[in-house]
Amino acid sequence: MGENDIACVVVNYAFKVHKALGPGLLESAYEECLAYELINAGMSVERQKGLPLYYDAIKMDVGYRVDLLVNQKVIIELKAVDALNDVHTAQLITYLKLSHCKLGLLINFNVALIKDGIRPLANNL
């Protein structure tokens, strides 16, 4: 399954979770429910996956954590904020670069319509 196919599955389940729960919950609640749905759909999901940073050929343990890594190909960064801003985008771009993944989805569940809270980002390697 390619990155775009995985992203389609994730978006469909994000819609399902948002429809069931609506906005206003903590990010961790949406993470738990989305991971549950993806795993039940047969996807490989790693939650709070540590992401190392290498500087000058030295591995630095700085505590970067990807919310969800799906099928070892697509990073999902979840938010429950009033509005996505540039720092959220920069965070996901950094995660894509550090992991060498090609595609990420920034999903903000704190919106009236989930379609307004989904932002795909590509890593042009």
C-alpha cells in the first residue's frame, strides 16, 4: 500500500472519529480512537514513536515523538487546538525529514468540520 492509499484510509477514519466524538476533547483521546480504528482496519500503527536526531554523527536523545506512524510510511501529527499555525506545519516537516518519510498528515480535531482540520504535507527528500 502506497503513501497516498494510506493517507486516504487515515482521512476516512479521522472523519469517522470526528463524527463520533466531535471537537473539544484532548488530543490523546483522538489519538487513541484513531489508532484503534486504523489497527482494526489492518494497518500497522506505532504510537508515540521516538524519533532520533543525529547531529555531527551523534545520536541525540531530544524526545521527539511522532503521534502515529502508519505502515512505517505516513506520519500523523494530531492536534486539538483553536487553529493550526506555522509551528505545527514546521514540526511535521521536521519529523518527515528526520524519519525520511515522504508523506505526513497534520490533523486538527478541534474544528467544526474535520475537512477544515486536515493538512497533508510532503517531504521532497
